[in-house]
Amino acid sequence: MSSYLVLSGGLSPERDVSLRSGRRVAEALRLAGDAEVREADVDLSLITLLRTHRPDCVIPLLHGAAGEDGALRDVLTSLGLPYVGSTGESARLAFDKPVAKTLLARAGVSTPAAVALPHATFRELGATEVLAGIRELLGLPLIVKPTKGGSALGASLVKSAEEFPSAMVGAFAYSDVALMEQCIVGTEVAISVLDTDEGPVALPPVEIVPQAEIYDYNARYTAGTTEFFVPARVPSDIAAECGRVALLAHEVLGLRDWSRTDVIVDASGTPWFLETNAAPGMTETSLFPQSLHAAGLSLGDAVLRLVDRARSRG
């Protein structure tokens, strides 16, 4: 009997989301096949567990730095264990938002103007003067968020100069570098990509309509606080363009198996690239499972196919 290990938890601020993703995928795998499915946290006992039991495939479902900075993936590679998802190198490219934005901009994709600055810059040059210069350069409103991290933790909308300092404090609570990004007004759309034997395919886009001003942590993981439309209520040609952007991000960043790209579609129908997630959430309110369902695919079957692909890679 095959043995699969689902990794979730870790010590990042997204631990709870990771645990929910892990439980859901583990249960889906148990229902979809006859393999032994184990679940494990990332702690001091993990390496011993991996060496002792040597699962046929590992499914990392860690969010935040612990799962998306590439380190754990490099460890799995060093142990010679097949795993679902992108390599450590590719995960690092997607995890660093300014780097991902730069690579997609070079590929011809529209992305909001932005500035990324470390906390030290504000200490050394003076926060008041630095923030004033950024306001002049990018204008208001702005989105402020950590350059690394997910689930919109530390992200906020800045509509006035008075809101700027507290937004920076919120971002720096989760990362040493903050991204200040032009706020594009429009329809927020998430496009998931799934690798198949015929190549990567873009799944039906999900339109996101939160009750709050932005799609923050609470809006993502509290049932009833956000309305989702699958497929997104955009014209077919714009939906196709969103899919093209997501597939391009998957390719440019070197991702594999699965990913999710977030865009804002403005009034003219242009999708603006925001970020790509190499480890999309799999909770009850997450976007990737919604896209799978809209495409007529079950979560368990989709993961099993990716497990087969991972095992064939050796």
C-alpha cells in the first residue's frame, strides 16, 4: 500500500490556515484512494519521521515563510523524497512579491507601481520624509503589505496620509520589508493553475467580493464575510486574458503542480498582476478548491494525480 504524508502547521502566523488545509486534503485523499495517509507537523521530530517511514510522496501544505520560502522543499529534495508542488528555488521567486512583480512586468504583464523598503530605511532616513516621498510618487490610495507572507496578514488600505504610519507598522509586524503599491480599483479575480499530462491549465476564475474594503485575513477565512462567484462575472475574453496571465506567471516563476494568481481587472478590462501563490490554501473557503469544483474536479482526485506526477519525477 502506498504511503502519503501531508505536512501542515508550522510556526508561521498562518499556522491555523495550514492546519485546516492539511486536514481537508488528508481527508480528501483518504476518500479518493486506498493509500495510507498520515499527517504531520513541522517540528524537531519531522526529519526522524521522514527517514524512518520514507513516505512514497509528501504533500506540503504549509503557508507563510515555513512553507513558501523554499527551505522545506529543499530539505525534502535533500532527503530524496518526492513531493507535490514547486521546487524551493521557484517557491522563493513567487514568495517574494517585488521579485515576482518584476519578473511578470518584464514578461509584459501590467502590475501596479510599487516601492519596497526595509524597516531600517525609515529609521535611518526618517519615516515622515520617506512616506511623504512615496505619497508623491504613487499617490493615494495605496495598498501596504509585507513583501513576504500570505493570507493578507499585515495588509491594509491607505486612503489618507494619517493612515500611512499605522499601515507600515502592521506590515512590518510580519516582514522586515514592506511593499507600498498603487491601489487599482476594479474586480478582484483569482485564477488557479493545475498541471496536467497535457500541460498546465487555468481553472475557472473566482471573483472575490468581500464585505470589507479589502480581501483581508478575516474576509478570507470567516464564512459569510465574502461572496464568491465561480466563474467570475467578467466577459469571456477578459476571463481568457486572466487565465493567460496566470499561466504566464506559472511559467515565468517556474512553478509546478499547482499555483494561484491574484489580479485586479480594471474598468478597461486589463488584468493587473498582484501576486502568485505557490502553495494555495485548501480550506473550506479557499479559492483553489472552488475552482476545482467549478471545473468538475474533486479535490482528492486532483491531488492524487499530482501525487502520481510527483512520484514519476523520482
